[in-house]
Amino acid sequence: MEQYKIIIVEDDLSINKSLTKHLEKKYKVISFTNSNDAFSKLHLHNPDLILLDMFLGYDNGLALLDQLRLEGWQMPVIIITGSNDIKLAVRSVKLGAEDFILKPIELEQLDLTIEKALRNSMMRRRVEITNEQLQKTIGTQTNIIGESESITSVLKLASKAAASNDTTVLLTGETGTGKELIANYIHNNSQRKDKPFIPINCGAIPKDLAENELFGHERGAFTGANDKVNGRFEQAQHGTIMLDEIAELSLDLQVKLLRILEARKFYRLGGQKEISIDVRVIAATNKNLAELVAKGEFREDLYYRLNTFPINIPPLRERGNDILLLAAYFIDEFNKERNSNINFDNDAINILLNYKWPGNIRELRNVIERILLLHDADKNTITKSELALSGIIDSNSINNNIKLTENNHYLKISNNGATESEVLTDLIIQTLTLTKGNIKKATKLLNTTETKLKYMITQYGINIETYKNL
């Protein structure tokens, strides 16, 4: 296995030599004592990471950091600094450094910081490579992130479906697995890609309006119908219509949809003239249509027409490291938007991988967005405590407990059947009990902010006075 290459830029010869000796046990190390030499030799070494002293004699390490980013170098940079420079070190992270480490350097902490930085860099690169590979394969931009065997198989099937211009496709899978993304993928790689893609959620349309929504109406079809209106099928002419939550269509509308699939014709509401249509239909559902057919709740003939080309999209829990790739992708979006450099620590990553994700990709994105919006701007790592406060808890990875401090305080975690609000309420109550209602101590234990904790105390109706008298 090829070693990672690390460049050390440190003008203190004793520190430089000590760091080099330590890191050479695991990495290929190249050391410099000034920024000019380091920058001029960068192309020769192409390092995976740079360990950069904040002050290099008369040089400012941040100037080199700035120069690296201006030249397009994206490798992680870890700043070495003294405790007196902590505010400047925090600023360096906002300017593009991956992290910082304080002098005197604790080698164990250094190792952990480097490992985290290299892992985060690898995750970001894998996201880029995955997108590049997909770009070459399909010839268009996609937001489908992943390299697991299960999602690769789905994309292969979707590519075959796209090659057939008219074949009806049935997408199955749990809620939040990305069925609309796959439908879009099929459309964008078919001969219909320059025509409309019309997604419609059948479950979100009131039953009495569904026919009008899908097929439109003629003038005078009902009170208030002063003009002819085209439905979604006509809007999708020569393109693709995606019928999500297809199981929610009434039996009457199922008959009309079957007519479209068989004859490519339909009537507008109140119309006398049959209209020809040229659209590809992609249906999607999180329900078992075969079981609904057996119960008489879904037409058998329609089921067989829809099931011409079935594609089952796997749940997130079955996609392994795709969880981290997706998490990295969502965090990268946020970091670019906020000019930040936030990532998960090791414990948090283990929880992400072991959590069952019942809401799948949609839940993952929402969790990350919620955490990042409330995250302390001065911290660049997301911890397991923050995940717990968002209800992301896995008993396998943390043995039903969260260790809160070096003093060995633990909180018991509610079982996996608890709702998010129940888990959060339980965690906060236990913490307030432990701290006797002291907000500052509770904030520190939960690794959050006072503002966030007070907000959640109010949100979940917790009476903090109860715990102050314990």
C-alpha cells in the first residue's frame, strides 16, 4: 500500500527533527524550514498533507496557506501554533486550514489530527471521483453519490432503462432512498432528455382533484372552468412523467392510467375528443404493489403494465461507506456556502455507519443540515453528542450509553424504538439531573451552545427549575 506523503514546514530545527522522526514511522515525510523552499518544491513532491508552522521566522504561515489555495492546491493543511495564537489559529481554519494543533505538541493528538484530516480529504476526493466517473458514464451531471455494489447495480439497470425510449419503469424502495433522482437519471440519459421531466406526487393530490391534475379539463367541464387547462401528461409531451406514490391513485384513475399505457390516449375532464400522448411513464412506490393487488386495492393489469422494468433502490443502511460519501457531499455543500471546514470526528463517523437510517438519504441530509445550522462556528468537528442531540443514536456502536466527560459520566440512551423528540428529551433531562440544572455545565457536557440548549429545553417543554432543587 502506497504511503501518504506529508510535508513539514517548521523553522524550529528541534521540533522539525522530532516531528519528522515520529511521522516517518507511518508516512513518507519531507521537511522544510521556510515557506519559500516548501512552495517551490511542492510540484516535485505533491504531498497528501502539509504540517505548517504558524510563524516561520519573519514569515507568516498563513501567507503560504493563502498562496496554496490561490494556486489551487487542495491538500489539507494543519497549522502548528502556540496557545497565545489560538484566535489566529481559529481564523486559519476559516481561511482554509483543515485543523490546528497547539504547542507543545502531543504526539498522540497529532496522530489523531493527521488521520482525521487525511480521511476527510480522501472522502472529499472519492466524492469528486465518483461524480467524474458518473459524468463520463452518462454524459450529464448527476447528484447520485455512491460507489457501493448495490447502488452501482441500480445505475446499470437505470442506464439500460434509459436506452429504451418508451419502456415503463417501476421504481420501488423505502421513502427517502432517492427514487426521483433515479427517475431523473433515466430521463436525462434517454432520447427524451431535451423534453420535459414532470414529477408528480400522487399521494399529495386531493382525491377529487387528481383526475384534473393528471389529465386537465375542457372549458365548462365544471363550475369555474372558464378555460381549457392541460394536465400533467400533456405538459410532459415527448418527455417523461414520474408518478410517485403510485399506490395512492384511486381505482378509477388506475383504469385511465392503464389506457394511457396501452393506447397512449386519454380524455381531458369534460372532453369528447380523445387525445394522443407520447410520454414515458416512470412509476414509484414504497409499498408492495403485489400485496395490494392481492387485497384488491390495486389493479392487477395495471401492476403488470407498470412492472415492465422494475428497479429496486436499496435503503441507505445497506450501502456501507456510501453513507460517508453522502455525508461528505452534504457537508461539502454547506462548507462551500458558509466558507467553513467542518467534519465528523471518529466516534461520530462510527455512529453514522451503524445507525439504521429509517428515513434514508433524506434523513441523512436533514440531520446534517440541522446539525450544521446549530453547530458552534468555532469548532470544526461534529461529535457523537451532537448526533445524539439530533436523535442519531446506535446501540451497537455506543453500547446504549454516551460518555459525556473525562469524569466517566454516562447517559443512558433510549431504545431504538423511541422517537427523536423522546431521545432528545431524555438526554437533556439526564444531563440537567446530573448538573442540577446548571445550564453552563450541561452545555459543556453535551458539547453544544447555551442558545441551542435553551431552545431545545423550551421546545420540549422541560421545566429547568425542577432540576435546580435536586
